[in-house]
Amino acid sequence: MNYVLALLLPPLSILLAGRPILAVVVFLFWLPAIIFSGGLGHPIFVLLAWIIIWQKQADRRAGL
């Protein structure tokens, strides 16, 4: 479910993955990137969100 949210709103997905400070930083870069580039930078933020979600799930599986 969080992977689908990462497609639409990567900062919110990162926030829900338990990284609030990183979510704020990503939001501060994501919003201007969407506005000024016409959405060209969006895939990079989606990839970042997917990596963070995958990392959280890996930590959960490992018991950390």
C-alpha cells in the first residue's frame, strides 16, 4: 500500500515509513522540482521512497 502512495506523494510515503526529518527535507526539494521541471524530477523521489520503504521492511524482517 505504501508503494502505491509513493507513486503519488513520495514525501508522505517517507513520513509514514518512519522518517519524519527526511520527509520534510524531501518535501522541500520535491515541491520545487515538480513545479519548475514539469514533473521530470518526480521519478527520482519515487525511487528514494521505494528504497526507504524496502529498507524499513527489511529491518522489520530482521527484527531490528
